[in-house]
Amino acid sequence: MFHSWTAERHGLDALLTLDRKLPRLVGRVKNEKKREIDIRTEVLQPLDLLRRLGISDPDTLPISRGRFYNLF
């Protein structure tokens, strides 16, 4: 939630994350019945961002499970 709060505090439109739980958690907090919390920053996963950009069929990545890829 800290990253979401920081993005909200600095007025970002969206926060891109690889975390699967964070978007659900933010959605749950937004919809909590006890007290309405106004969260304007959207928390998106990469595929959500691609859909928003109109990319419905992204390229697949040639990555093998269990293999280490050195970036350098």
C-alpha cells in the first residue's frame, strides 16, 4: 500500500505493478462500506496497461521457466 499511497500523494494517474495482490487490495479499500476512501491513482498490471493502450494481443516473450537471464 505504501507505493499506492506515494503515487496518490504525488498525483500520478496510474501505478504499474507486477504484484497480483495490490490491485485487488486497492479495489477492496476503494469499495469498503464503512468509510469511503477516494483513491484516484489506478493500480495496473502490465496486461491491464496494454489493454488500455488498445493492445489486445501482446507479443509473447521467449522466456523459459527456471532459466536465469543476465541483463548485461
